[in-house]
Amino acid sequence: MPPPRTHKLPQITAFFWVMKILATTLGETGGDLLAQTLKVGYAASSLIFVAALFIGVVAQIRARRFNPALYWAVIVFTCTAGTTMSDYLNRGFGGATADAPQYARGALILVSGLLAVFVIWAWSGQTFNVERITTPGGELLYWTAILFSNTLGTSFGDFLADTSGLGFGGSALFIVAIMAVILGLHYRTGVSKTLLFWLAFVLTRPLGATVGDLFTKPIAKGGLNLGTLGSSIVLTSVLAAGVVWSWWRRQDLNARTAPVVT
């Protein structure tokens, strides 16, 4: 008989949000590396990343316990897939181009998709508490919502950085200010924690997108001109260090709580 399924999703702590921002920034630079720098294209890159995401989600659902490396790898796949899917919707679908992006239309499609996921989730009877999801159906809804959230966040971040006039740095500060309001609502009000979680989850994606653009874009466009390859290597290294620390912390906690045999 296989071992019982345990909670396989991480606790929502400050460390979780730091890792999420790192993963979303890597998703931005990694997606741009394949689609733009390597000239694979938005549509083909989306197919590649969606295939990688599918494999990762299947492995995550089949797992019996929380695996930090697997979990954050799937998060990165949702970010990279979200980056290329957003770019395709806004700049390569239905007449949209890089010079004439269609952010409003892309946002409408993505918001509609995300709301549809939440409606299905509510009808399914699965828990909305992301720290208590243990069923395959609940996990599938969770990862679908994450994919739509990250894709929507990418679109919003690109709109802020490219069209709003705020620039990369201004967009990042604007998003941080909104997230500070969400943090205050979390601790000072009775607003639904589930609602606040998903709002923050969506917003960390454009934060990662704008930070990723800040790293990679030319200095003339307000970026640091570090390039998609160099930025991706640095971000992968930092994220991997976070995974190792998470694994070590989990092993140490298990050792501390294990019963003593005398």
C-alpha cells in the first residue's frame, strides 16, 4: 500500500514570497532568453514551456510529500510558460505585434480564464486553503490557477513597464506599494486571506517581470543591460540556494521532532 498523501505545498511565509519573486523573475528572463535571444519565437517557446510544465505538474501530483526542488521547478515552469503565453497573446495573436501590443484584450482573456478556474474550484468542493490541499483534483486546480495568475501578472507588468510611462523602476515601486497595502489588509482587517493571497500571487508576477526587464533591457531603455543569459544564470543560482536551504531546514525540523527511542 502506498504511503498516505501529506501536505505537499509550502507554508505561506516571508521566505515563500522571496522565493516566488525569484522564480517569477527567472521566468521572465528565461522566457525571453528562449523566445527572443535564441529566436525560437513566442508560439514555439510557449509549446516547449507548456510541455515542461505538464511534465512537472504530473510529477508534483504523483509525489507523496513536499519536495522543494520539484515545487519551485514547477513554479518556474508556470512563469516561463506564462511569459511566452502573455507575449503571444499581446504581441503575436490576432494581429497584435511588438510595436502595437494588445494588452487590454490579453488581460480580458486571462482574467476570464482565471475567474473560470475559481468558479470551477468553488463548485468542486476542494479547499481554497493552499496550505491544506492534498488531493490530485485540488492540486490540478491550484496549478491551473497559478498558470493563469502568472500569465496575467506578466501581461500587467509589461503594460506598466512599456505603456504606463512608469518605466521599470517606477513600475516595481508601484507594485511594491500595492503589495504593502495587501500586507496591511492581511494583518489589520478581516478581508479574506484567500483573496489576499491570490491578489499578492498575481502581483508578484509583474514585480518579477519588471525586475527581470530591469536586469536585461538596454541602459537606453532604463535597464541594466545584463542580458537574458547572464541574468538567468544568476537567478537560477540564487533560487537553487534557496531550495537547498529549504531542504536543509525541513530535514533539521524532522530531526528535531522525531520521537526519541530509548
